[in-house]
Amino acid sequence: MKNILLPTDFSENSWNAIRYAMRFFEKTECNFYLLHVNRLDSLAVTDTSLLLNNTVVDKVYTSSSKQKLRNLLKEIAEITVDKRIHKFFTLSDQGSFIESIRKTVNEKQIDCIVMGTKGASEFERIILGTNTADVITKVKCNVLAIPENAEYVTPKEVAFPTDFSLSNNLQVLEPMAEIIERFKTNLRILHISGNKDSLNAEQIENKELLEDYFSTNPFTFHYLKNKKVEDAIECFVESRAVNLICMVAKNLNYFQQILFHSKVEKISYHVDIPFLVLHEID
């Protein structure tokens, strides 16, 4: 039984992520937790004393979100394929979004967070909204991020960009191995370098570890030389018809060009290819 957290702000973007999660885990026993966080700083209240009154906050804001969550459950019930293996629960909290996510992850023993990635502005084409970026970098839990235009397709081609910098704990790769096994997926391990032609001793050793780890799965290594990581990923995703991009959180500094630079002009995969960020769990 997996425990999946679905943060929602009741937008079309978050609804798309919920639908994707239901299809992605279609044949997996899951508890889905729908969480809406009421951020107190967004309340339009002129009298600051009201913010300190929990009863008023509950009536003004929390009650409304609980009703919206009930309505969301009704929509989900209409498209749920197998109610025997998918159970849905609603959660409403108030205050800090990240703290609420962390608390829920711990209390419900969440295995994966699935959420949308739509940014703040259509004109700026921000890759990640603030909430998604914060969850990926500040919460120790695997995150499946669903771009606003992503439509579910069975992930038959998975790209795993890596600089061959691995920790000793290869269990971090287990969710990716599980996906490869469940969907009979082809894994494409991608190394992108700038000017260097060869791997150092540590990288070679880690490459061999990956070969051993995925020895029972269909995988191939690919090497690209490009100073711009995002351009290399774009080219690879398009040429291989990649359905899912996986990354390890330990390498996020290296891959910040993929996720955290401010504006995107020509990179198309950000708006339709989901990506999975894996965290080492203590």
C-alpha cells in the first residue's frame, strides 16, 4: 500500500496532477491524501485581530476549503477506475505551506508527493511555481511533478540525467527501478559534460554501480557534450520520445538549469513531460 500526497489549490493545474496520479498508480493499492493549505497571509482581513481568532478563521476560510475538498471527492469518484484499491482522504490545514506538507509527510508516512508545476506567469513561462520548487528542495520526500500541459501516457521511455555523482545509498533509486519494472520501461541513463571527454575514477566506479543496480532492466548509457544542460536535455527528450525524466535530489545543484532558472523561451518539455525527483530517506 502506497501513501500518495496530492496538494491542491483547486486549480485546473492541480486537478490535472490528480488525474495523472490516478492513472500513474492505476494498478497500485494507494491511499491518496488530498491536502489544501489555507495560507493566513492571503486572507483579506483588515482587522489583524481576526487572524488570531481561530473560530473566525475556521468559519471564513477553512469551512470553505473543506466544502471544496468534498466537491473534489465527488469529481474524483466519477472517474475512479477501481475503488477497491484507491482510497481517498481529505486534509485541510492553515499556515505555512511547507510546514503543512512536512507534517503530512511524517504523519501519513507519505511515499510520494504528486503536484502540478505551473509557474506564476504565463508570460514569463516560469518552469516551476514557488510551491513546487519549495517542496522539491525543502521536503525530504519523492516528488512527481506534473507540468500544466502533461497528458498521461504510459512511461515507456524514462530519461535519468546524472553526473555519476552517487551516494552509497542506492536505495534512493528504488522508486525508479519500480517504475521500470511495473511499466516495462526503457531506461536511458544520460551523462552531459561540458568540455571534459572522459570520466574520472569516481564517476567510472559509480557508472559500474548503476550497471549492476539496473542489470535486470533494459537500460542504455548516453553521452552528450553541451555547456547548456537544458539544451542537451531538450534534444535528448525529443529524439528519444521520453515520457518521464527522473533526477536524484542530491544532484539538483548540478541540474538547476533544468528546473530553477527563471525563464524559459524555447524549452518545450517543461510544459508536457513529468519529472520525478528522488530523495534519500533517513
